[in-house]
Amino acid sequence: MKFRAVVIIIVAIIVADQALKIWVKTNMHYGEHITLIPNWFRLYFIENAGMAWGWKFGGDWGKMALTLFRLIAVIFGVFYIRSIIRKQYHRGFIICVGLIFAGALGNLIDSLFYGLLFDKGMLFDAAANDYSGYSGLAKFSSDGYSNFLYGNVVDMLYVPIIENKTLPSWVPFWGGENFTFFSPIFNIADASISIGVIVILLFQKRFFKKHASPENPTIETNTPVNDTVHVS
């Protein structure tokens, strides 16, 4: 597989990811949702100060550490992709690594630049030890809401498989409580990372299949063998 083909896949994912993020960021209020498929698929605008799928830790310091980690991972990813292409790894594995790389880079762009590019975004509240939302529509501005490395990742895809159902009373511990199955809100970059990782796990035997070749091949012959050595 050629490096150019992987680059095309990566660029396509990043363009789609950033286009949707920018549209949501500038056209939806924080916490607003738009139903696309009733009772299943909607755009639900939130921001994520931490890792994929909304994980976070450590306030501003933790956020800076995560951003730097993403940056190092992306730089390493460039060399790794070139290496596995040169070594002619399985095409499917190369594509999956490209998906993971594209997702990491897509979220890294948010973390690096969104705090500088937009006038509104979540900010860390030291008193509450958490990030707080904001009101109004965000817009591009030279006066950003934060600094370099401190931008928030935009999430918007919400696809609950089961939503707002009441668990039967006989269920231990959670009986009678409200229940939603698959509640994370994510973005195209998160989905790209997850698909890449899941496919690698499912098809790892095929991707890393080794073709064994005998080190000392045996040659069959009908010539009689004896202990006499002829020297001329």
C-alpha cells in the first residue's frame, strides 16, 4: 500500500471531522441537541476537556498533559505509518493505523487551536474543580477563550441504543432506576480511533499472519550413502 493512499484516508477523515465540529460549534448552543433519527440518532453539542469519549483528569494541568501526549503520539505515528508501509504490512492493518492516527490528529487540532480560534468554550472552575459550559453561539475571534494547548474537543454524535428505560425492580442494586445503554457523546475522530482499534483486535491473526519457511530444507535422493569418502 502506498503512503499517498493512507494520506488521502487521513485527510478525508480530518476534513469531515473538523467540518462537522466547526459547524456545530458555530451554529448550536452548548447543550443543544438536534434529532436526526427519532429515538436513536441526534447531534448533541458538548465539549470534552479530556480524552476520547469524555474522559478527563487533573484540571488544567491534566489537560495540558493530555494535549502534549496527543502531540507526541501523532509525531510518532507519522514515522510508524511510514515504517509499516515500507515493511509491507497487511493492507488492512495499515488502514486501521491510519484511522487511529487520523482520529488522534483530529482531536489534537481541537486541543491545540480551538482555544485560540473561538471566543467561547468551556473553562475550568477551580472552586468547583470542574469545567463549566457557556451560553450563546461561539464564533471565530482573535480573542480566544483560552490559550494554546488548552482548547476543548467538540463532541456531538449521540446514538443511544436504549434510552430512558426503567430497569425492572428485580434487578439487583439498580432496580427501578432510569437506564440508558451506550450514552457517550463522541465525534468522528473518536469513532475513527475506535473502529481502527476494534478491527485490529478482531483481525489480528490475519494482519500478523506469519509465513513459516524451513531453515534447513531436506533434499531427497536415491543415491546410496556410505562412509567412504573419495578425495581426488
